[in-house]
Amino acid sequence: MSLEEKAALCSGATPWTTKPLARLGVDSITVSDGPHGLRRPIEQADMIGRSIPATCFPTASALACSWDRDLLREVGEALGVEARALGVHVLLAPGVNMKRTPLCGRNFEYYSEDPYLAGELASAYVEGVQSTGVGTCLKHFAANNQESERLSISAEIPERVLREIYLAAFERVVTQARPWSVMCSYNRINGTYASQHRHLLTEILRDEWGFEGAVISDWGAVDDRVAGIEAGLDLEMPGPSPCNDRRIVEAVRSGRLDEQALDRAVTRILALVERALAQPGARDPARGLQAPEVEAHHRLARRAAARCMVLLKNDGGVLPLDPARLRSVAVLGHMAVAPQFQGGGSSRVQPTRVDVPLDELRAAAGSVALTYYQGYLESGEPDDALLRSAARAAEAADAALIFAGLPDGVESEGYDRLDMELPPGHVALIQAVAAVQPRTVVVLHNGAPVSMAGWIDRVPAVLLAGLAGQASGGAVADILFGRVNPSGKLAETYPVRLEDNPSYLNFPGENGKVFYGEGLFIGYRYYEARGVQPLFPFGHGLSYTTFSYGQASLSRPSIAPGDSLEVQVPVTNTGSRDGEEIVQLYVRPHRSQLPRPVKELKGFARVALAPGETRPASFRLTIRDFSYYDPERGGWVAEPGTYDLLIGASSQDIRVQATVVLTGGVLADTRLTAESSIQAWLDDPRGREALERFVPDEVMRRYREQPAVMRRVLRNYPLKKLPHVTGGRVDEATVQHILQSVTR
């Protein structure tokens, strides 16, 4: 293979295909968006042209609220089947970036504010897709947490925060599910573009996590193509890119680029192509979706949507609606006839069909009379005449259903939201109807948190339908009329107001940088640590039945490295309906040398129960679940000690508590130096022993005899100040002896 041929293979032939090389029998493969449905353009040369119809499943933000690994695997399998039918070899999904702010325009494409939940669900999705012989491309690596200045912004993130929060979901998916490829993000991380970030693309992704697939650029993310090859970026998309192909050739000939680095990139691209085309049916021509697949996948989309929806509030048991007790229901809001079920941008799917909520409600209502009133303008702006007629209809009915949310174009790739507000027409409708109808239910269609401050206390019931795909209208009807018992739970915190969000003071950044000043404390970690009460906490979700929890049982009272801990909690359905409870397990350390969140999610289980039935929720924990990343050590640390296992129905609804002792863990080394405080030396066993060994007894005695306030002051002095604070009783030579004793 010539140098020119190697370079040419490193960029695409079209926006969606790799380059063939006929002389050597190398064929091309096709890649396609997107996470919740295929966006396969009718013409391969089109970047954003009309796409072939495909099933629009619930978006990632909705799927995450199912907390259902099996469901994600099943949806993944269906997406793989559709990819194969449409001639796609690699699906550009899933996205596992963290939801740092409610305003990120692309939040609907991401799973959660929690890396464990995102990583577990995305792993199941990847396993499902790849079980069909279609590859996945995990994205966007890394820290693509906003759309504002997304092609240039530098996410300024400390190493520990990067590892524990923003890389953890990627690590889980790469090591558990083995995606065929990974897509780098547009942004910079600590000043370096992700497309040429060797620390991320090679040292972490490949050397630490063992990733063996190809790294693909996000579309247009390449800055310096030669630097990208050196860092570990293999394939540049979209193609073709003749200028960068020439730059690669020139860099090799000039000696700037080692040809071995180019060979590695070419080898990985060829391996991806070979792997994709070796799958059964991979070389068959695209046949398109067949009618049985279309129908089966629409049914799956409806079932998935119902499992994703979250009953946020249900005061007085307003839901489910009972046709036997109702004569009329007012259905209000334009979204009842024009549902919002997906976001905008590269993931936008041309659906095979769309369930209209009003039609589905009429099919489920039986003899109940349903009347529809628009309530607000299509734009979301208020209209007095529409509002008055809707309010009169609501007052005359036995109950009112209001469809509200974020209109088309508000949530999209390419830009962030400006605030958390619903359109004013939606808010006005809710307030007016709630004032005259005590049985008001609000159905929300949104892919990220919205403000409810102006009306949440006035309505008895709220169903978060989210952006739940083309069958969401039928799923809403199933839940409202009790055909399906809601079981979804929030995968992100809903704050009372935007100002409560931990990123508020550091978003969207300034002068080309965004500082992650909240550190580890995003989402529920922040609200717990600061004692800030959210509107709805992480993990919250109601049911039409009730559940009780028994006492936790542990397979052992203590664990050590290499062990695993099995935890079980009996859960009982204490209500009168079949239901499913999502049981969550959080770990809380009693103490730590480095600051840690109050608690962190480390397990979840979905338990299906008939009325009166009891079944266990089971979890398995390993040493990693008790660990944090210590940047001084350059690795994960699990400190010996006692840890609480907090098990409950949400991050704030803890029902059961147990403790386990970690023995023989890895203790974080305190980097004791001359700059370290006396407090740090006394807190460290080696440091305390050194002080007691070398500092004269008289000095130690005088220190202990000081008033408590003075001891607190003295403890803040660094070790090198001992000669000063002791009046020369400890000299500089003694300080050196103390230092040497802990570095031998």
C-alpha cells in the first residue's frame, strides 16, 4: 500500500461511507446516526437531507428513566435490525456525556447526570446493537457537556473529576460492552482538542482500558490532522478530506509524522471495515424496513415509552383515570394533536408513523366524552381566546388533561437553551385550568428539566412523558387510563430553579474556557452535599401501587480487594395493582482523606411484583464501587474503613441501611512535604510517628498543653515553619530528618 493510499484511507469517501481501495480489494462501509433511530439519508452525499423512514424510539433521556438494562438491550437489538435493513454497518451511538446543566441543548441524547447509571444502560444498548452484527460508535469522547462554542470551548476539568464523573461511563461501556468504535468530541479538554488529545485517545482509552477499535472524529471535529494521527485519531469524518490527506503524506515525508503512527491508524480502520463486512448479511443490498418489522418495532417503541414515563405527582389518586367514574374529560394543549417526541439535530429521525395522543386517548376512553381545545398558539405563545375556551371546557368536565412541554426547535444539537422555562402560553393554560378544575393532570413533553415553580403546587398530578418517540401518544394513553402502571424514575435531578443547579455560576464559560467549578458535585451529589432541596430528586418516580422494603442481607460483613459483596433486599407490593419498583443502592463512606460526595449510586434493580408478592432486589458490589480516583497516586483508591449501603426508592427516599467494612484496601498516600500542614502530618500515621520520634518531648508536651484554639492555629502552619513556631527548639536539621523518614 502506497503512502498516498494509506493517507486516503484515513478520511471518508462521503459523509457516511469509508473509502474503498479497489486495487487491494478493500470495500467501504456505511455509518449512520443516531442514538434513538436510524437517520440514513436517502442520498449518501447529503449531510442533513431527508432520511429514510425508521422507527423513532424514545430518546436516551427518556430511556434512562426506565432504569431497565433489558429494555435497552432490546431496543438496541431492534436498532441493529433496522441498521442492517437500511445497509448501515456502524450506528453512531450511544452518547454517554454527563448532564452537567439542564440547559445543554443535546441533553435529550444523553442518559443521566450519574456515570454509573449512564454506563450500565449504554452497555446494554451496545450489547443489543452489536448482537445483530452491527457496530456501535460510543460518543462524544469526552466532556461534550454543552453546545455553546462546542467546536472550540475548552472544558477545564481536574483529573480526578474527569476520571470519576466525565470518563467513568465511557470506561464502563468500553470495558464491559466493547464497542467497535469511539467518536471523539468537538471541544477541547484542558486546552487540547479531543481530536488530538493523546492522554485521552491513547494513554487512557487504549493503554488503560484496552480499547482495540477505531477512533472516529465527530463530523468536522479535526483541528490538526497530523497531530490527531499522532494522538490516536484514526478516521476523519465527514469525507472526503483531500487537503488533510495531503498533509498526512507531507508530514510523513518531512519526518514530522512517524509512518508507524499512520500504519496504526490504517490498520484500525481496515480492521473495522473487515469486521463489519464479515458479519452475516453485511454485503447484502439494503432492502428497507419490511411491514412486519415496522409494526413489531412500533409496538416495542410503545412499550418502551410506557416504561420510560415518570409519574412525578399524583395527589389524591387522580390517576389513573377510571372510565366508569367519568363522563367527560377536557384534553387541552396543541401538543395533544402535534406531539413533541424527539429533539433536533443529527439524531432527528423520520418516523415510520406517529401516535397522536388525542386519538389514542379516545381509543382508550370507552364511553367517556373527550373534548379537545388548543389552549395556546402553536408557537407556545398565549392567546386569550384560546385560553378562555379551554378553561371553560375544563371547568365543565370531570377532569382535564393538559399537554405541555418544550416546542420543536427548543432542544437541539448546535445550541443550548437559554433558560428552564416552559413557553408562556403553556404556563398560562396550566394556571387557568388548575384554578377551575381540581382534577387537572399535566403531561409534560421535554428532554431535560423545566421550571414548574409557577404551577406545580396547583395541580394534583404530573406525568413526565419526556421525548419518548413515535409511539409516545399511545403510551401516554396506556398510563393515564391505567392499562400500564407507571414505573419510570428520574435519571436526573429536577431543580426548583436554574440558579440551584451546581454549574450555574460556571456555565457556559468565558474567553473560550468553561471551568467545571462544581468539581465532583454535579446532580444529586451537589444537592445532597449542600442540603439544597430539589423539586424532584434523582431516582424519584411514583406508581399506582405501593412498595415496602425489608431488611438488607449481605453475603459477608466485610470485603477485601478481589472479593465481591452480594446484597439482597426483599421488596413487597403492598398495593392492589401489579407494579414494578426500581430499587437503588448508594454507597456512603464514613471517612475519606479526600473529599467525597455524601453518597453515590452503585447499583439498581427492577423488581416486578403482583399484589402481596415479595421478591428480592439483588446487587453485586466490588472494590471499585468503594473507590475514588487519587490524582497524586495516578490511580483508584479504596480506603479501608466502614461504608454505609443506602437502599431506597430515590436518592432522598432511603428505606434500608446496612454497613460493610472494607479491609485490606488501598490507603491513599498522603504526599507529606515541607509545605504540608502540621495537621496533615498528625493525621497521617507515618507523619505522626515521625513527629513523635524527632520532635523533643518538651515541645510536644507544650503543644498539648496549649488551649484548644491555639492548637488549631498552630496545626495550620506548614512543617517547614517548625523552627519559627517553636522558637528554635526544633531546628532545620530536625525538619530534614522528619522529611527523610517518610520518603525512605
